[in-house]
Amino acid sequence: MIRSIFIINKDREVLLEKHWKTITPRSALESVCEAIHFFQLLDEMLDNGFPLTTEPNILRELIKPPKLLRSIAEVVTGRPVGGVTSTLPVSQLTNLRWRRAGVKYTTNEAFFDFTESVNAIIDRSGNILLAEVEGAIDCTMHLSGTPDLTLIFNNPRLLDDVGLHPCVRYFRWDKQRILSFIPPDGKFRLFTYFIPNLSSISLPIALRHNISLKAVSNRFELSVSPKSTAGRPLEKVKVSVAMPSEVSSVNVTPSLGKSSFDTVTKMLTWEVGHLETQTYPSLKGSVTLHSGFTQVSTAPIVNLHFEFPQSLVSGLRVSKLDMHVEVREFFSTFSNLSPLGCDFYYPLDKNQGKDVNYKPYKGVKYVTVAGNFEVRV
């Protein structure tokens, strides 16, 4: 018996995920409504068992979200009342398959969220053995018409092993290292990148340690602080210490935050939280070994977790963002398709297609988070 169904498009987006469960908290009517919507999606996405329509924006235009009243009317009358549209979406017949046509907003906004995950290995002396960055740009676009955006970085040559959304013009990136694109409507991931072997990286956090896990000489002390070069406080700071199997119990006291020790997994967790600059919170105490052991066989493994808002460790920034917006009225009949294979329908007349420039709100947010951040002690 099939327990679940997944459909993933070529952009690696999970478009449809359905789990068959024997027990559901929903009422019978809600379950019927959900099942109707699910099979409507299947009917549009698959053709004779093969994926056909896998663009989220096209599916949103073809099939409206399930509503309880509409589903009740369909069950009672036995006729569809608007769950599936009878007209083909314009975007299904154009090269802009990722953007629906006729988008209009009273408030036009464009948000870019830059997130870098830093993977690092720090030796006992505080030297960086390995430092690499995995980055991503997530966008939220609420823009009318057909906006054409150009995003320019201050130092794009740093970026390696990039991943581009299908809306990005590859030749512009390949030749000029510029992101030129007509974005989808709503949320999407525009760009991913990788920066290996950063030699001049400045990590925003430092860990000092003084640990001796022996029966005769037992001490445990950790201290964490933002580096002076950071200039901003850190958020969601957490220190995880994987203790050796010989450890029986841990008795420590944090000067800031709270700590806990799991005797089953041997994991010591220190949740610091918000960490201001020029502060040096510490975790001090002792460790008890199992009877019969005088020392541990392996050293503890320390991992740091943090968020560093409004900054990227790679130094990447947006130096310029240009936007040109084109708003047009289009035919809805197939006979007016462009014979040259253009992206859009022809306008009704020459005066109806016009360029409209508006000033949207543009916001850029930077954040650095810890990936696999290990400190050897």
C-alpha cells in the first residue's frame, strides 16, 4: 500500500506531499475537502502518470485553495463551483513559466534575505584550521507588472559553486557576475553559493577553555564572548559539549543563561542566548567519572551555535539594485501569440502597453549563522 506521495520539480521544490494516515484530527467533511483538492492537483500535475505541470504559480492559478463552503456546494450539487479554473494561465504559454501574469499590488515590496552558514574548525590554540561558507539569498517579491531586476555585488569573484534560480539570466552571471532576472511572485530562493578555504575570515565569536577530566585533577571551565571586530551582539548563542562515555555526571554553574546535562547522550548544553559585546560569560564546575576510571579516553567535542545579525562573515554586500517595471494588458486568446516566440502576448493597441516606473520598498537583511562550528579542546 502506498503510504505517501511526493512530486518534486526540476527546481528541487516539493510541490505536493501527501501522507495517508489512519487517524486524523480533522472532521470527515474537512477530510473530504482536502481529498478533493489533492486529487485536483494530481489531475493537473500528472499526464498519464508523468509530471506535466510543476510550476507553483501556474498551479495556484489553475486550482484555487480549498474552502469549506465551496466544497460543501460541490458535494451537495455534484457540480464544480470554481475549484479549477476553466481558462489556461497565461504564464503556461510563455517563457516566464515561473511568474503569473497580471500581478498587481497596492504596496510594492522587494525583500532580500542573505544568510551565510559558516563551517569552521578551531584548534586548541584558537587558530583556524578550516573555514568555509555556504550562502543563500531568499527573496520575497510583491511587485506589480513584470519587474526586471539587476543585483550587483561588491565582490562577486569570491563566490564559487553557485546555484541559480531559473529566472536568472545565466549569460549575465557568467560574463559579468551580475544577477539579472524577472522574479517569481512571492517567496523563492534566488541564489546559493559556496566559499571554500577562507584565509582572511574574521569569526564573530571566541571560546576560551580550561578543561582537565581526570580523577585527581578535575576542572571544567568555558568562556564565550563576541570578538572585538564584530561590533554587534550575538543572538541565540548556545554551546554544546559532547562528553566522553567515561563521564558520569557534570556539576556546572553558568554566569549567564542556563545549562543542562543529559546522562544518556552525555551532552552538556549551555544556552547563553543574547550576548552583548564586551561581555565574558563563563561556565564553571566539575565533572565526575564512573568508578574505576582515572581519566577519559577521548577529549570532549565542543560545538558553537549562534546568529550574527546584519553582517556576513565573507564581507559580501549589495552594492547596487536596479529595477525596471513593465506593466501591460494582454489578450487571453491564443491567436494573438507572438510569432517571434516572445515572452508575452501582444497588447490590445500601441497605447495600452506602456512602461510604468514606481518606487517599491526594497529591503536587504544580512545574517550569519553557525553551521558545523567545532572547537577542539
